[in-house]
Amino acid sequence: MADWSVVDAARAFAEGRVSALELVDDTLTEIAAVEPVLHAFSFVDPDGARLAADRLDHSRARGEALGPLAGVPFAVKDLEDCAGMPTTRGSRWFVGEPPVDRDDIHVGRLRRAGAIAVGKTTAPEFGAWAYTASPALGVTRNPWNPRCTPGGSSGGTAAAVSAGTLPFGTASDGGGSIRTPATFCGLPGLKPTYGRIPTFGVTHLAQNAVVGALATTIADTALLLDVMAGPDRRDRTALPPTDVRYAVATDQLDVAGLRVGWSVDLGFALVDDEVATIVEAAMRELVAAADLDLRPVTIDFDDYIATYSRMESADMWVDIPQDRFPDRLDELDPLVRPGWERAATVTVPKLAAVHRARRELVAQVAALFDDIDVLVTPATSIPAFAAEGPMPTDVAGQPTHGGMGVVLAMLANLANLPAISLPAGRTRSGLPVGLMVTADRYREDVCLRLGRIFEQACPWPRHAPRLR
């Protein structure tokens, strides 16, 4: 398979150097080759993908206008709707249901830009975990080490993209679910500001969660954001249009002198020593390459995990059809069921307390950003763990390393900040480690520009070593 990035594949198709059908067939061949090892797909649609490719090839031959992603194969995370394909949400509640008849907003935008959907990528049940395994869909594995997880909940997309099966796939992030799989699979992963990309219609997205995509380069990430971003009347939370072109800002935005706060642990998290060492070295490379102003900061967000957990319990089930609750609880992943049962006990006073705690945290973060422009931390507290899960726990049954190993990512969700994870290096055992840049609200352009500078200063391998 040609080692296509999104940008390169779109350009090659537009210039007539490759057909859409060739791109799709290469993708399907790669999926078939590694799927027995990775199990990154819940559904593959070769007939539909080839039909879409044939139409694009004919459109190009007739000289018709082409979208910016014309001919580029991609996959859709199985929490999101893609017309003509089933949406299982990783749950036995939905396995076996017929294909849906509409696209979620961001999926429709990608398809209208000419991207060709080839299938659905795996996710844990309702996106609940930082690993991708469920009784409904089985275990998804990391191409860097198949004994390990690709992370979650966008683990199927991350595994597929990192393995080189396709140029990009969609993803979503309610507490690190773009950035953790990106980190574990050696990819860049951008979590936009909430509302930058409309989320109306995306099932099971709590009010912390955003949608986006995973690719292998910063240029690809910026181009995909340009396509997906923008308001939609169906989504009252969508942000207004911006005059920023992210693909341009990625190479042109002036970031010299930005004030950088560095925290290895946000004042409370337990971070693996090797991870901390790798990420601090990467942070210093970024500061030097971008000519940033590194400033000492004192941070202590020791109670925000409780806020995050209560927020998830309060609103994470709002889009699930009520006919599946409570009579079908036995069909849920045993690790998911307790969360559903807790959600059923949420009262108005409890919900009010959640929102009050979140407001207090947002104010605390706002005060921090009075003194800095970006916050740099590890993306995760630990490297990838066992593919089958569960998330590492101590003897008391509480999550280690501050919660799922992804505690550091949750702050951007609660405070509604854009954040990007960047491949920072690998552990002695060869597992990828990520550096995370969190910017002020609405400043995805800063995340992408700093990501591009780091990518140029410290290039990362775009794909995991070949599995075959």
C-alpha cells in the first residue's frame, strides 16, 4: 500500500495519479491483512466503498468539482452514525440492528468533502473505558504491541490508522478518548473546544464530549478540522464560524513568546517515572523549538476527578432509548452496568451540585490561564496496558495513576479547552508516550501550530512497525 497521508491521498487523486477505487482497494487489502490481529473494525462495507469510489472516479473524469477530501478512505467510530452502516455503540443492546439511514453531522461533512467511508471502528460499550474491549465486539489490540490496548474509547480508529490501514478515522473525546488512543498508538490527537464541531445526533455523548478525527500528521489533523468545524442549526451548542483556516495557521501562526506552564501531575496525579522523564524532555524540545516562555506554575486540581465522575453519571445516558432500561441490564458489560445504575439515582440536588463543582473548577482554570497561554503535561499517566483490560487498579479497587491512567486529559473536557496529544517518544519496551498541549478556549490554532513545530523538531514515525 502507498503510505498515504490524508493530504497526499487527496492531492494524488485530484491530480489523477491514483483512482479512488485504487485507494479503496488498497485500504480493504490492508484491513484484511491486519484485522485478524488487531480487530479494529466492527463492520466493513467493501461494496458501498467501491460504489462511492466509482462515482468519484467518474466525477473526476467529467471534470466536476472535487471536495478537499475526494478519494480519501476513512472509517467511522462505532458510537457515531454513518448512513448505510450499523451503529452498535459496542453494546449487545444494538448488535444486529439494521444500518442507520443518516450521517451524524461531522460524518456527513467528511463524506460531502469526498471522503469514502469503508467501515466502522470498534469502541468499548458506550465509550466507557480507556481500553477498547467489550462482550459485544471483543478485544481490539495495539499495532505497536498486540498484547496491549490501543486505548479507548476511540481505540479501533487509533489502531487502524496507526497500523496504516487507512489515512484517518473519526473519533470522540469525553475524557481523553481521542488523546489517549493517540498517545498509546503514537499518533497526534486533537480534542477541539466543545462546539467547534457540532455533536447533535451523536449518541451517548455527555456534555463534556466532542467529536474529531485521528490521522498521522498535524497537516492532516488541521485539514480535517477545517472540513468538520462550523455551526449547524440543529446543534444549539455549536460555535459560530471562525475566520481561522487551520491548515494555514498550522504553518503560519506566530507563537513565539507564548507563556507555557509545565506540570507533570496537575498537583495530584501519580505519573509513571519513565513517562514523566520522556515527556519532560519533549516539553523542553518544544519550548526551545517554538521559542516559548517557560514559567513555573503551582497547580492542585485534586478534586476534579470527582467532578468528572459525577458529571458523567449525570448526563451520559441521555440519548439511550429508554426501552432498553432497566429490563435489559443483564446484557450490559458487567463493568458498564454499575455506571448505568448510578445514573438512575441522579436527583436534581445531585445534578445541581455537579454543575456547581464544575463552575468552580472552570473558574480555577480561568485564573491559571490569566498567567499562561498553554499548559503542557503528559497526555497519559501510564503507557498502554493489557488489551483485555481492566484499567489498572490498586488493592483497594481504586484506579491507579489518578484514574484510568488518563486523569490528566479530563481537565480539558471539564473546562472546555482544546488540547492536543503529540508523540513524545517511546518507553524502553517500545510503547509510545504522549505530550499534551492544552490551550485557552477556542485556540485550536495554537494547539496545531505548536504540534507542527514539535513535529518538525522531533519527527515521529507515522505508523507502527508492520504486523506482516
